[in-house]
Amino acid sequence: MLKKVFGSAVFGVDATTITVEVNVDSGIGYHLVGLPDNAIKESNYRIAAALQNNGYKIPGKKITINMAPADLRKEGSAYDLTLAIGILAASKQIQAENLEDYLIMGELSLDGSLQPIRGALPIAVKALEEGYKGFILPSQNAKEAAIVEGLEVYGIDNIKEVINFFDKGEAIEQTIIDTKAEFEKSLNYPEFDFSDVKGQESIKRCMEIAAAGGHNIILIGPPGAGKTMLAKRLPSILPPMTLDEALETTKIHSVVGRVKADTGIMSQRPFRSPHHTISNVALVGGGSYPQPGEISLCHNGVLFLDELPEFKREVLEVMRQPLEDREVTISRAKFTVTYPSSFMLVASMNPSPSGYFNDPDSPITSSPAEMQRYLSKISGPLLDRIDIHIEVTPVPFEKLSEARKGESSVDIRKRVTKARDIQTKRFETSNTVHYNAQMNTKQISQYCELDETSKGLLKTAMERLNLSARAYDRILKVSRTIADLEHSESITGNHISEAIQYRSLDREGWLG
């Protein structure tokens, strides 16, 4: 007898429905075809033990299982439950009249209990698209899949529940969540808050500007000055994610199995801080079976590269294209996968190998040659994509011992959100540009017009500070953001002079 059960495979951040055809015939043998990987080939041992421990068995007949489309590679252990139910239905051990209305996924333990799977959200999205009535999956993934409205989601703990659901009509409790309420629950309670940071008012201001215009930023300062502490708090002042952004971000984390079972949807912007020993593939994504890398896991959030010159140069170079295109494409001989990667880059570095360049109290100094070698690890094209460079100085004891709390992240976020609203309106006709940092040359000349005084000020600064040509566009973009924060239609001399301060690495004496 032939039975069809439906599962799903995830490629990139999208799912493809897999039809599992189970045929039980006279004879002996177990044949599994349709390009399964080793984890799927081993499933018959798990299925046999799970069924036996629940009062059922794999029949001693010829079982042929095809996973269609047969030319598409299937991987992972998430098909255990799909195959098991198919075998039971095809061998008439259970009645399963409405099997074709459901998509079934789950990894079996030997006692019949279920382990969580990856990619529950993209699978649920595809199930709804293709008109399935419901999705049966492990209870640990149920909240994540239940974000998709219009699809019945059943979280189960043991294969026995599924067998009784189809065979005896016993109801399984449906998982229902209020996506909007779940999403808004933790919006105003960031884990890291700017009110914890003592002093550093100028750097907080700098962070506010970076968040308001989506500008990439690099913090330069000695060890212990607070660079990492400030970077960790940047996501808390970025505008709240929209529901669409939250779903897109959750989808990527779902593919790698990083969504927490108790949350379902991610409402906080992601913050990723990879170690400097990271490889190209781990940062950008890829592998023989492509997976999203760090730059996709921080989509709609912040990527923090601590000690930037310590990263391998080729690792930093592969980031250049995703920084421009806001997506990363991984090509293989048989297929191509595209992952979104729209993130804000925050980098930090010591000003010299010893970490104490320009510090009069430090006994350790580095020679000019050592300095040059250290700073030359960061390429010009990468620095081209960083709008704001700011020096972070250590906080004096008086500020550290103050009891007074600083301004909270929620208050700063309100100003940032207002500035972003101005930019959304400005670029509403563009599909590719959403905030100031993304402006091209044509838009800079259109939206960053300067009066004669401001032009003169910028000309003098460029000549006197020996600023490079690459700094010109960056200064205009940042000054446009500063003007937006002050709700100013035009860019004034004050905005220009503040933006000039944020180009430390372009000044003579830093990078040669």
C-alpha cells in the first residue's frame, strides 16, 4: 500500500515541501531513496526503537521510501517523524485519512519523544502558502511556528500523541500566540542600557548620531576605556524593529536553530560579536551545505568587531561586498543561496600595538614603524565604508564614582526614531535607500546642500587637517544626520564642524 506524508527542506531562508512516499509490499528490505544524507539513512534505527517502545513496529516486509523531488539533497534528522508516520499508515497499523492536510516534522529519540528541529518558521510560512491545514512539530519549536497566522500549529512531546491524533481522533492542544503582544512585550526593556555608562558623554552623542543615520562606526581607545561596553548598548537605541523586520530576523535564526523556545519571535535587534580568529565562511556564511554566517545572524542589528586590526585581512575583505549590497550570495555548482545581511558595523581598536598611543601617563610606547604596520592591517576600502571614527578616552575616577545615572536608552531611542522618521519620508520613493548612511553621490548633492559659510568651513578643515577625499562624502552624510536629529531642514556650520570631529583616522599622523 502507498501513503504520502509531507515534510519540508530549508534552503537559504526559504523552505521547499518534500513529499515522502512510503510503499509497503510483499518481500523483505528497507530502501530509502531521494538523495538522503547519512542522518536520514540512519533514521530507520531510531524509528524502529521509537515504535517498539510505543507498542508498534516496522513491518517485516519490503518498504520503499522515496523523498520527492528526488534530485534535491535532503539533510538532517528532522524527517524521523515524517517517515515513521508514513510507515505506520502504509502498513495499516494506524488509520490516517486526513494525513495529506498536515505537514509533519520532528527528530525522534529512542523512547519516542521528540527533539527540536531547525527552520520551523520558514517551514510554517511555506506550509501556509501551499494551503496545508496544520503543522505538527516538536513542542520546543511550536511558539516559533505559531507566529504564522492562519496555520494550525500542534506542538507535541511524543510520537504517541501523533499516532492517537490520526488513529483515534484524540485532540492535540493547538499552540496559539498573539504575535503582536509577544513582539511588544520586551521592546522597552533592553538588556544593556546607556544609563549604566558613566561619563563618555561625547561618545554617547556619537553613538546616537550613528544609530540615527545607520552609520558604521569605529571606536579607538586604550584598553579599559569602555569601547565594548558602549558597543553592546548600541542596539538598545536603534529604532524598534518593525514586525516585518522581526519576522525576517527570526527566520534567519530559525534556520540555524537559535530561536529560544519561550520567545517565538525576536523583538530585540541582534548583536553579534565574533572572535578575531573567525574564518571567512563563519563570518559571511557558506560551507558544503550553506548556512548563514555572522553577518546574516546580525541582519537588522549590529555586528561588533572588537580589536579590528587583529582580524585576518582576507576575513575583513570578504565583508566589503555585503556592506554595500546588504545581502550575501553563496554560489555552489548546483545551487545559489542568498542571505540578507543589512547590519550596522561597529568596530573597536587600540590606537597602537601596546594600546597606549598618545597617552602621556603610559610607560609603553610603540615606534612609528610598529604603528604603521599595526594600522595598515585595516584596508582603505574597508575604512571607506566606516563613516564615523571617534577616540575614546578613559573615564576619570570622579565620573566613575558618581551615583547619578546617565540618560536611559529608551529616551535616546525616542530622538533616534524621530530622526529616522524624517529619513523614511525623505527616501520614500527609493527602494534601496532607507537612511542617510546609504545615500549615493547623487543623493548627497541633492540633500546635503551647503551655504557659503559651511562650504568655507569644510574647505578650511579639509586643508588644515589634511582630510582625504573619502572623508568629504562621509562628513556630508553625518552632518545631514546631525541636522535631522535637530529637525533642521538645512545643514549649518555647527553640523559640519561636529561631523569633522568624527574623522580621527583621516587626520595626518594616523593612517599613512
